[in-house]
Amino acid sequence: THTHIRSCYSGTWSNKSASECTACVAGTYSNAGSSACSACDSGKYSNASASSCESCGAGKHASAASSTTCEPCEKGKYSSSTGASVCEDAKGAYFCPDKGMVAPHKCSAEVGSAYTSSGGTSECNQCGNGYYMVDDECTECPKGTTCDQGTTLTTMRVNPGQYRFTSDSTEVYTCPVAENCV
């Protein structure tokens, strides 16, 4: 004879013709008496036989539905809230040097006032206005030059009426004949 189970416990399911309950697989869940398991939403995960899905903790994410684990945010990204399906890029002037960060670090506070960054980076990879980068160090721009954010020694602009001998020279001179230096 066919025996029908009245109701399955949370974390299991049964169709009407089954005599036993089946455990939900990892990445899914069910309430008591369910005839199927439901997928966890992105930003959440579950183990097998789950009665609910758990939100990913801060610093982690689950980008797909039916996740069985949460992954730490990559370097250059962070997640300050729980239940994230994606991690946010560190904005310009901020950086995330480690995996699994819950908040970015500010370049000027952590490395020095001359340092900044492009967005989504794991390091302070640029100098701010008034500074140029050479050998990963920010140095104040010499008199007679203009240094916008991101300037390097080779991209440093010499002001009108000034010159330097090569693009890797830090020495800037005033032109003896201004019309000769544009």
C-alpha cells in the first residue's frame, strides 16, 4: 500500500505521491509542508536541508541565486552591508588593499596627503594636484610646472616661459628668451 506523509519539516520537501521527504540541496530552502524547495536570492546562501537562507556578511557577496557560499570582495572593492549581491568599487581617493573589506581606506589619511587613487584600486596609485609620482613616491611639483591629479615625472607640464632638458628631468629653468619657450 502507498503511505503518504502528511507534512515535511522545514528544509525538506515532498510531492503528493511520495512517501518520504527529501532534503533541500544547498542553495535552496523550504518551509514546513513544502512541495518544492525555493532558490536563495542573490546576496544569500544556504547549506543543505535549510529552512531559510542566510544573508552574506559585510565584506562578502553572492552574485548568483542558489548560492552555497559567499565570496569575499576582491581587492579594490568592498561591501559595507549584509546581503550584497555585488561589491562596490572603492571610489577615487579611496582604496581597498585586502579581500573582504567592509569599508575603503582614504588615501590621504592612510598613506599621506599627497596621495590619491583612481576608482576600484587596491592601492593609492596616483598623486593629487600639485604633486607628481616617480618611483611610487609623490613629490611636490617644482616651481614653473603644473601638476594635476595623476601627473607623473614624464607627464609633468612645464608652464609657458619655462623649460626642462628632458621629460625625466626634475630641474625647470626660466627661458632667457621667453618667445623661444612655448
